[in-house]
Amino acid sequence: MVIGISGRIHSGKSTLANEMAERMCIPKVSFGSFLRRYSEVNSLDLTRISLQDLGQNFVDNSLDEFCNLVLNEGGWDKETNLIVDGIRHISVLDKLKELVKPQKFILIFIEVSDEELAKRDIEYQDKQRKIFEQHLTEIQVISKLKSFADIVVLPEYSVSDILVKINALIENNLL
């Protein structure tokens, strides 16, 4: 099984991915971490906007390679479960589902209110989230990816709550 996690900036994607990976004892990989490492190795700018541009460039010009590189970074093979953090495009979602077949792919979308995001902006001292969310990489997260999710969760859901939902999907063959 491969579990993808999507949500807006500061929604808690990485926190959830880390907690689920630890609880389920399976590896986790992150599109954002991959892009940061790629940028470091290639002496590229590490600002959020530069990482967003780089990610969009991969999506536009080498989607298959991008998704395979990220899966490989997580040590994934057809026998391995994996959590994939940071899905931001429908095309990436579709490509990942294609690449991991015949394994089940579950997309979890974290829904966070604008009010909660504003609180997190203060906590993270981030005054630019709204600017970053106007980038092409964020548009589908905000407007479309939720409708593709197998599970939509709120920040207050525990990992146990989410695992119950995943098990119910699997047991009822709803994937």
C-alpha cells in the first residue's frame, strides 16, 4: 500500500506523514525534501519559490522521472509500503497511482480552515504563505486535490482515527 498525503502549506502534511510512518513502521518520502536535496546537490536556490518553480519544472517536463526519483528515494518497490508526503498536482497523483500498481494507493487530504492557517502563520512566523499559495504548484492543492482524496481529515484527527479509516477502506474494497 502507498499512502499519499496532500494539503495546503502549513496544514500538517509532514507531521502526519512522520507520525504515520513511525506508527506503521513504514518508510516515508517527501516531494519537498527531495526537491531540497536536489537543489543542494545542484547548488540551486533553496527559497520556497525556487523549490516551487523546480517542482513545477519537473511536473511539466519530466513527470515520470520525477515520480520515480521520489519513490526510489523512499526505497519503494512493488513489495514495499510507503508514505508519500506533499502531493500537489493531479498529474503527480495519477502518475503515482500508475507506477505503484498493483498496490493500493490511498490519498489523504488534510483540510485546515483559513483561520487555523492564519494561526499557524503566526506560530511559524510566515508572512508569505498567501503569496506562495498563488504559485501554480499550490493551485490544485487548494482547488482540486481534495475531491480526489480517499480520506479527508481535519488537523485534530489522531493517527489512530486515520488508520481506522484506511482499514475500513481496505476491508470494504472501496479503493
